[in-house]
Amino acid sequence: MVRDGYYYALALIAAAVLTGWLARPAWAIVPLALAMFFLWFFRDPERIIPDSPGAIVSPGDGKITDASMVTVDGVKQARISIFLSVFDVHVNRSPVSGVVREIRYQRGKFLNAMDQASAEHNEQNVVRVEGAGQTVIFKQIAGLLARRIVFYPKVGDRLERGQRVGLIKFGSRVDVLFDADAVLQVKVGDRVRGGSSILAYSQPKGELASAGHYSAAEGMR
């Protein structure tokens, strides 16, 4: 459980007690129901983290809404977008092991996180992690309901693959950008789990390709 859930729940339980005492007991049902919702929303289940070399795991729970090629600073990269509804776990995890080289918070709009424009225009936290010969960028992107993005590590901190790094409150989106030659393991429409679902392998392997998987560049043509 993320501690924020306890704060919301305790405040609502106090409001329920006060409402039931000053008014009618039946009126306490609404704040009590909201308290239960917040306890459920801020759940933080344990996950089994893959130990496969080169694996890039999902930074969050949700549904893959986009798999495309983008150009960042003149370099072509693969981008996977994951939409988190209010029913998904909102704890975010590091997609790879490595050192945090950059954290950039960008103020912006609160467009629907399903809208592709949200990747550039919405309020977001952009993190670059380098390690084991790979560089991965992941974005915590606010949505219509999200109004707070939390990220715990600092520049220079060492992260492990699947390590908890923060959360986005309520509906939101996470984007992951990585090398265009990575071997994709997912497609649009798939549901993934933060820390345990493998999005791609950063170093293509012949046996993976022969098993029916494909590089990001090939799969997004």
C-alpha cells in the first residue's frame, strides 16, 4: 500500500464519523465508500521481476495503446505507450537497471492520456536511465484526472530493473523509449503489468527472431 492511500482514507473516515455524528448515520456511507476506494486504488502488489539479460520491463500496469517509431535528438527510437485507467495499479517501476542520468519535469496540459498529443503537451516527468550498454527514457504523463506525478530517485541514483520509483495519481500514461533495434515482445492492445511484463529485449537475438518476435524497426514499419 502506498502511504498516500492511508492519508486519503483516514481523512475520509474522519469525515464519515463527523457526518454520522452531526447529521444522519446514513450520510456517512459516501465518505466511507470513498475511503475504501482510495485504499484499493493505492495498492502496491509485489511483482516477480524478470532476470533475462537485456529485458526492458513495463514501468506500469495498463493497456498498450501505441507502438511507433519517433525521432529524439536526431536518433530514431521505438516508443511504447501504456494507458493506466483508474482501475490499474499506479505505482511506477524502473524499466531497466542503470543510473539515472537526467530528470526533467515539464509543465503542460491535462489532455486525455489516450490522445497521442498528450505525449508532448501534457504535464510529465521525463527520466533517462543508462546501464548495461543501453539508454532507456520513460515518461510519467499526467492525464485528465491526474494532477500529481511523484518520482523518488535523484540524478546519479542507481536503479534496479522493476524497482519502485514513484506513481501518478489517478488516470494517466507512461511512455518508454528505447533503441530501434530492440526485439519487441508486445503489441498494441496487450495488457501489461509494471515490473513483470517484458516490453522488449535491448539486444536482438537470433533465437528470439526465429521464435516469431521482431525488432522494433521491423514491427513498426
